[in-house]
Amino acid sequence: MSFITKLCAIQGTNNSLLCIGLDSNSAKLPKFLKKHANPQYEFNRQIIAATKDLVCAFKINSAFYEAEGERGWSAMRETLHCVPSSAISIADAKRGDIGNSSERYARIFLEEFKFDAITINPYMGKDSVAPFLRSPEQCAFILALTSNAGAKDFQRLKVGKKFLYQKVIETAMKWNGKKNIGFVAGATNPKDLKLIRNYTPAVPLLIPGVGAQGGSVKAAVQYGCDKNGEMAIINVSRSILYASGGEDFAESARREAIKIRDEINFWREKFFKR
């Protein structure tokens, strides 16, 4: 099954564009979980169990796991086993290196762990991205315009009459022969998000920045969806994960996920007459 087919299927089945970012910081986990052999995994397991019917994807930010050493890698692997096979799993690893190094990174995340998708930094060019594009079943989300403050330092530099991020998109679209390229486009830049969707009418967009970073759900839906109100993966992390720091953390995460999913669907109905 191609990545696009799988994405459309789960978005339809769960009626959801919501992606939960499992940026599970060991320093912020509920204290009672410390009795578990791997608190990070146990936290994720309960979050996934409580929300799996509400989302289209789970995004695992590898930094939070790599920082924990061997136990973190184990937590990431076991967390993946909890993600339903029908849902999209995204490795937020932001890899991108010379060809032989990228080969190894692709092997880790796409062959060993078998993520459905991975985020890629395209700064080093086509040969650094190519190893992640071999299978139409797995998607490379290329960083276009990110939601952090420092995005202006390079991504908004003018190259001729266009921003650098626009040139990145134009070039990467030429590599999309297997229809398995997507782009990361932050919800904190709604005008640019609209422009990016106009550039890429039929590709998936991974949209961070909603929630703690201040991005608008309305803008993410209005400008990030395709013409059918689909193909946007709207990521929310902290406001769901840490809705409660107590023993009810999973139930609280579910309530927050329902709230955000319903808000997303409200705007989908309004803008796309679903």
C-alpha cells in the first residue's frame, strides 16, 4: 500500500487529521511512572491506547529517545509496537547527510524500525535525500518552513525573487517520482502555509506549531488541507501529552485530543463542506 493510500484510509476511518507528537520528555513524565522499568515507554503506551481512535498519526521525536541512551532506543522500538498498523508512524529525526551516511540513517528508521515516514533536512541536496525515497510505502517529509523562531535565519532568505524555502519545495518536487515526498510547513506562518499548499496541491503536509507554539487550528485547516479537506497532518504534542501530570494523564490526554480533533473537523466542515 502506498503511503498516500494509507494516509487517506486512516484519515477517513478515524475522521481525523490529528497527529500526536510523542515528544515524551523523561523529566516531565508523571512521577508515579518511575516505578516502571521504562517510564517513557509506559507513558507512551497509555497515551496511544487512550487516543488511537482519534488520530491519523503518531510522531516520535527521536531526540527525546536518543538522549536516554539504550533505554531510550528500547522505548522508541516498543512504542512503535503500540501504534496501530492502520495509523501513520512518523520518525521526527530530521536526518540528512552525505549519501553513505544517509543510507545508514534510512536503514535505521525505515528498515530496522519500519516507520512509515521520516522528517528530512534537505540542506545537503538530492543525494542526502535519495536513500529515504526508495519505497512508495514510506514518505520523506522535507523541511520547508518550520515553526521555530530561527526559521527566518535561512528559510526566508531571498534567492532571486523567491524565498529559499520555496526553492527547496520546487526542487524537491522534481524528486517525487514515487509520490512519497511531503513537506513540513508550520502552522505559525499561515500566509506561507497557504502559499506552500498552492505549490503542492496533492502532497501531504506535516503541520507542527498548533498548541503550545501558538499556531491556529483554523489556519492549519484552511491553508494546509488539499481541496478535499485532507492530506494535512496536524501535529500537537505538549498540550495533549501534558494535559495532566497526575495518574489521570491518559484520560486527560484523550479529552484534549477529542477537543482538538473536533475543532479541526469543525473547520473542515466550514471550509470544505464535508
